Amino acid sequence: MHKAVTIGVLAGTALISAHAASVNPVETTYKTTLSDSIPQEELEEIVVTASKVNLPLNLAAKQVTVITATDIERSPVRSVEDLLQYVAGVDVLQRGPHGVQADISLRGGSFDQAAILLNGVNLT
């Protein structure tokens, strides 16, 4: 019985494969694409800056937050992650207990776009 089923399945598969190979795909007469049918127009370049003057990136204003030792002493925190929750624009997502692992994002960016340094040591 098992051999008959196996032979039947193999024969059916061979017939279906042969039929599928003999069928021609439907040919389309339309050769135009969407980009051919829509008129294209060249747009001028627009530069968006943070000021009214076009400055190189290294001269543009940046916001830097420095947390001093005095700030740390006055804050009721137990970890760097707790301290960063007091900084505007910083979002801290703790994934482990007691600050074992945390994702830090700045101003809507993702956690892999931020670098946190502690005495020059990268914590990210």
C-alpha cells in the first residue's frame, strides 16, 4: 500500500510539473511603465538650515548638556540612566533591573544614534 501511494504521488507530481512547464506565460501588450506615463520635472535643490545663514555643519549651533559633579550630588539618582532622565530631550528605556541595561535616545533619534561618555569612556 505504501509503495502504491508513493508511486501515485510521484506520478502526479511529474504530470503537474510537465503541464506547468508547457504553459506559456501570458504576454502583455503594454510596454509603458508608470514613470513613462507621468511627466517628470526637475526640482531645484533646497537646503534647510537651523539659522538664516548657510553655515558649515561644524560651525552650526549645537546643544550640549554638561552634568557636573555638583549636579550629580544634588540629584536623587543611583545610576547614569536615572540621571539622564532629568535631561530634556533624553529618553531612557531600562531593560534590566537597577540600570543593568538601558537604551538611550536623544531628541527622537534611536538608541544606536547616541553616544554617552563617562570620563571619556563610551557607555553605549
